[in-house]
Amino acid sequence: MLNLFDELKSNSYPGRGIVLGKTADGTKAVAAYFIMGRSENSRNRVFVEDGEGIKTKAFDEAKLVDPSLIIYSPVRVLGNKTIVTNGDQTDTIYELMNKQFTFEQALRTREFEPDAPNYTPRISGIIKLDDGNFNYALSILKSANGNPESCERFTFTYSNPLDGQGHFIHTYKCDGNPIPTFEGEPKLVEIGNDINEFAQNIWDSLNQDNKVSLFVRFIDTKSGKYDTVIINKNK
């Protein structure tokens, strides 16, 4: 098991990241999502609440250049399911699962982002509550080692997750040009009980220049009630 905060401190540009898991006391499902940016357009964003979910919004509308890949809803809630992604595939998952598609089936209709030469992976996660229990899944859609002719789709599912453990997936292996894509399985990380401490530690561990926004939610597995923390660099 890795220390999530040390993992973040050692990587100046993991890009966008999703953590799903369970608190140490076993009572809450955990979801975290952060965005980072290297360009002015990518850094010109904030997270704002949108119903039970959130959306990205330009901090300075006058500086917004191309909204196509940076303005979207990272988090939406469909009944007992919480969806977290790094793009507009949140809407794809929401709409198709509402038509009885599975998480994996919905993502078969999508592929990596068309932002050559990086071909940024689409990462997605879902938490499903079930009468006091829950399970979660993570997905990554990526090019074949930078070749856009082929899309590789991986889904990782976790049933009856263990107390105090979670899994972390991110878009980029590290900084670079082009930026290398994440490789391997989601990383096993430790999770505590305090949402504010967890959120602040993630935020403090992200690269100061590149971090943009962070969302963290703890969901009571019995009642479905949740607490949310949002931190934006732009204020």
C-alpha cells in the first residue's frame, strides 16, 4: 500500500487523478478528483457545485480559449451511484446507465481525448451503494502507446472494499513532452477517517505551480448522506 501524499509529492504532473475507496472506520465511501494544468487555459478553472455533483467553470471568462476539453461535469449522481470522470464522459455514463447500460458498456462508446500528441486518457470511476455496502470501479481509455489508431480500454472493479484502503488512477505517468500515459493497475493507497485532513493533505501534496482544483466527498454507506470539500487555487 502506497502513501497517497508521498506519491503525489514525487510527481510534478500526474495530470488529473481519481481516488475511490473506504474510510478506515468502514462507514463511508470516499471519492476524490483533482485537476492540474500546464497551459493558461487549463489553469483558468474552478470547481463549482452543480446539484449533487460539480462542474468546471472558467475562473476568468475573458481568458477562456477552447472550452471543449476543459469545461465539463466531473461528478454526477444517478440514484445510488456517484460518477467521477475527467471529461464529458460523465454525461455518457450517466445517460447510458440511466438506460440500463453498464459502466463498462457506456465507456465502450468513448475513447481517449483528441488532443494530439498527448492523447490524454479518459479516466472514470463509479461508486455504487447497496444497502449499507458498496462497490466501485475505475476505468482508463488510452491510446496504444501514443498511437491513436488503437484505443485500449481497461476496467478495474472492487467488490466489498477493505477498510482504510482505496485505489488511485491518474492520466499521466509523469511530466514530459508528449506527456506519457498512466500505465498499470490503479495504485493501492491508504485512506483515513477525516475528510478535511484528507483533502488538505492531497492539496498540499500537489505541485504548487500545476494544481488547479480538488473535490473530495465522503458518503455514508447506510444513509447515502455525504460531506463535500472543494478547494480551488483560483479565488
